[in-house]
Amino acid sequence: MKQANINQTICRSGWTETVRPPEYITEAEKRLSLDAYGDRRPIWDYEYDHFVPLELGGATNDPRNLWPEPGASPNPKDAVENYLNREVCDHTMTLARAQAAIVANWVAIYRQLHAPSNSKPPAGPSARCSASAQWSSQYDDYDVYVSSNQPDTKATVTGAGTSASWYTDSSGYADVYFHAGRSAAGDQVTVRVGAATCHAPL
């Protein structure tokens, strides 16, 4: 799966069903996987899940990308998969970034997406942030590193004719993947985290 063909694959409605392995294959594989874990609970207590989901171009039937996930479907990870698929298909995040994010810590993304609405960031002068940016030759975009005193809050970076958002973690930190070209080097971006605003040069 490549960035260049997402409109013909993961961003096309119904595409995943054309590549999803049939149940008569995956049920047997799920049993073998549970045996490898030494887990003897009923097979129906688990979903045989693609760690990097088909919605993000994950390998369809590679045992390295499949694991028995506890709980019925849909489950919390499905919400993260759908969110990242939308980000990729809206061209606000690259496919490679989305795959790296779900592998790194999908639970943290889920918590950020479902942060309680009453956990409001500090207002006025007490809201603080700082930011810096670094070009990533691996992903052809910028990492905008945001530090703030506002945990689990949306951080939005704007400038160079585009914008991108991500969520701060429990310590108020976020790495926002900012898809601006290398030619934007030197441009200043504005970062807003809740009530705080800060700036950084690309």
C-alpha cells in the first residue's frame, strides 16, 4: 500500500471487503494464535484483529499483523482506525504517519479522542505553550513539537497555506505532523492549544 494509490484503495468505500480474508481461514488462524498465547478461553471472546488495519493498508493475512483482540466487535480500537483513515483520506495525515501512530500507541489516541468534555484547559494568562519544528526527510513533512500545560487538548498548527491538528498527551505534549513542503522552511507557524497561542519557525 502506497500514498499514491489511497484514492483507489483505502479511501474507496467497500474496498476493505474485497481484500479481507474469509472467516473460514481466519477462525482457524485465530485458534492457533490463542494456543500460542496459552489462552484456552472460548474463541468467540476475541476478534482476530489486524494490528495495522486494512483501513490503513495493513497486511491482509500476515501473522505478524494479526492478533486475538479481547472483546466483541466493534471495540475501542475500531474508533481509532476510523479516525486515522479519515485523517489520511482528508489528506491531513500521510499514510505512513497514520500507520506509525497506531503501532506506537493506539490506546493513547483513543483516550485523546474521548477525553471528557469537562476537562477544560486553563484559561487566560495561565494557559501556556511553546513549539519548535523539524523537517522529516523520511515523511516529507515537518514535525511540530508542542509543549504546553494543557493535557488532552487539541493542538492546531497553521501557516504556510495549510493546517494540521493533533492532541496533547497527559503531560501536555504533542507531535503534530505538518504537511508543508520543504520550500516552506523559514515560514512561521502559529500553534493554538486551548487558550494558549505560540509560534515557531519551520
